[in-house]
Amino acid sequence: MLGLRPKVQIETERLILRLPQHADFRAWSDLRRNSASFLTPWEPTWASDHLTRRAFTNRVAWAARCHKADTALPLFLIRRDDMALLGAITLDNIRRGPAQAGTLGYWVGAPFARQGYMREAIGALVHHAFSVLDLSRIEAACLPENAASRGLLERAGFKYEGVAQSYLQINGRWRNHVLYASLRHDRRGRTDAGA
């Protein structure tokens, strides 16, 4: 049928990556609420209704629209063992034509951090972006002091490309970000941010 995109489900050894569903609301709101102090230093300021069912319903609708329009691929990380929601990963700002690029963003709940889940999800989504979506470049950015995220991106094969001044508003302030990218056909050697 014209205009319909196939359902997306990416599976890894421990995870299922899929679009958010209305039934995920309680797990999502509980995980975000319980991880707030862990997440908020690295994220844009949450709206006053961030954890409401209405905001989540809008998020589910946005994810479906973006997937259908091929402008973003917002996915939840579901652990295969017990179907627990662990976090989310989004390939956003998908640009077609000469760019064939997208921007990676992600978060993981505090109880699931530093267990390799996000590394597994990034590897699977980057592979999907290059092999199925035919993208050529995946970009990512994080705060310079976010050593965990920087290390994660580097372990996932992303290369440091520079600094963007006042890149995003994080926790209420315009902040510089370090920029990374993964290329489908990357011939660059190792690049380090330095000190």
C-alpha cells in the first residue's frame, strides 16, 4: 500500500528495538521518574507535563508520524528476557538526497546504565541505518563533560569531529557539545578529542 512503511523491529542478542506503543506508558513514566536525577543533567528541561499520559500519547503519535514520513526512527529498548523497558534511542533529522544522514540520540534508565545495553542498541541501529535505510552518515553530540556518553560513542565506532558552540539547551542553558560521526564507508583513522 502506498505511503505505508513496514513495521520496524530490530533484534539483538539481548534487546528488541521497536516504536513506542500506548501500552508502554506506565513503564516509561516510572523509568523516567525514577531516573530523573540521572537524566536531567544531560537533557533539555522537561516540560511540566513531561510524565503525563497525554504527553506520552503525543510521543507515540509523533513516533508513528516520523517513521511513516521517514524523518526519524524513535525506538524503545526492550530487554528480551523480561520485556522490561530500558530506555530509548532515536535516529532523528533524517536527511535524504545528497546528505543521506541522520542524528543519533539516546537515553537509558539509571538501573540499566553501564551494562552494555546502549552500546548494543547503537550498533544495531547504526547497522540498520546503513544497510536498510541507506544512510551514509550518522551524527551524534554530547556535552564535553559527559565522559560516559563520549566513551560509549567512541566504543561504538564514532569519531570525534569537533565542538559546536551553543548547540542545544540542556537543563535550561545553551551548551557547547562535542560532535561525533559514524560513516558507512569510514576511511579515517582513530580520532580523539584530546584534552
